[in-house]
Amino acid sequence: MLNTKTILATLALVAGFAAPAMAQDHSSPHIEKQNWSFAGIFGTYDQNQLQRGFQVFREVCSSCHGARLIAFRNLAEAGGPGFSEEQVKALAAEYEVADPTADGGVRTAVPADRWPSPFETEQDARDANGGALPPDFSVLAKARGVTDAFPFWVFNYFTGYSEGGPDYIHALLNGYHEEVPENAPHNSDGTPFDLPEGKYYNDYFPGHAIGMGPPLMDELVAYEAAEGEAEVPLTVQQYSTDVAAFMMWMAEPHLSGRKQTGFVVLLFLVLFAGLMYATKRRIWQGIEH
């Protein structure tokens, strides 16, 4: 049995490892974890939220950001925004896609087509954005994340936390300032923070100087309340939550099915382990060993 001194020594050792991480530079504010419907081992996407998030993406984000891995037909798949096939066909018909075999090199999009890029070439995208290349949204929610200090990240293994990308995107969209705040971190040489020309200050962007201006503002997108759903506020907070959830769906559209399969597999393993234990007891019953 472990005595009291051993336990105290172990706790002191853990605290010693955790202290450097807790004492790290806090120039970037802590990113709060949001209450996502798809969080946890039993979480699923909120269909109405995905539809709102798609509306924000389409009306605001898609003018600069592409989603090259998403096809129109994906919007009608189970576990997603839940649009009907007729709605998807009508949506696709509003866009044109490049097709060398068509007259003029372009044709009306069909559900099987990928979401069209807002720019013809990468250079066109850079020219329109001051030399910066807007990232593709297809898997951005999985490419971004948050960092928890030791030992707190250990708990993520027990809670199934994998929503770091949406948490970061939500924080980023709410982290803009019109001017550099007084409590902005100083430069490495101790001089006051100097925001480069053409950049915007953001609490959560690495280095705090981001080239993308604030994309959202209150009442920018007009939501239509779904049947039986309460009126949704038209705020930056709501818009950022919805579009972050939609980006998570784009990055992991089969999340609900994966979780269901995982639960069934775990249940099978538990039952199989019990069966094997009972078989072992049956075979070795009455045999000395």
C-alpha cells in the first residue's frame, strides 16, 4: 500500500510538471469551450444549426473561402443540414462551374459538382486579398484547435473532447477589436504592440495581427426560423456559433455515424469479454490449476 509520504511526493511531482505550463505566457486569452450539440460520445449535429451555418457560409464566407471537398449533394446526406434533393438541385442551378467540354467552358452546376471556388486561380485569390491566400474551409475545423496546459489535457481523453477547431473558430470570430487594446501584449523586445498597416487586431489569432477584417456584424444575415423553432438572435455570437458548427460538419460529415458505430463496437467488446470469461470458467471448472 502507498503511504502518505509517497502520495504527497507524487502529487508534488505532478504539480512540478504542471507549474511551467501554468506559468506560460498568457498573452493569448484562454479560449472558452462552447456547448456544442455534437460534443461527447453521444453528440450529434443540430440540423437547424447546420442550415443556419450554411447560410452564413454562403452569404458571407464563400466570397473569399472555398470548400473544394464538399459537393452540393452532400448537403442532402443523412446527418447533415438535411436539405431535400429538390432544394439541392435548385441551389446547384444558381452556380456555374468550369467544364472544358461545355460550350464556353462553363455550365450550370449539378448536385454532383463540388462547391465552386470564389477565384479561378490561387494568384487571383492572393491578388484580391493583399497577397494572403484565404484558407479552404473543407477541413479547417479539424486543422485548427486549442491547447490545454498539462495536466488538464488528460481529461480530454475521458470526455471525448474533439471540438477544439470549432472552439477556436468561434473565439476568433468574436475576438476582433476596432483598436489595439491597452492591455495588448508587448513585443518580445518590450516595446508596445504595433499593429502593421492593413492588419486587424484579434485576441486569438497567433501574433494578434490578422489580415482578414471582421467578417461578421449584428443583423448581417437574416435567419428564417424553422418550424417549431424559437426566434434565433441575429448577433455575431450566434453567427459565429452556427458557422463554426457547419465547418465542423464539413470537416467530419459522418461524425454521428462514427460515434454510433463506436458505441456498438464497445458494447460488443464488453459482451464478448463477458462471454470469454464465462467460457473460461466453464472449461476450467473443477480443474486444479
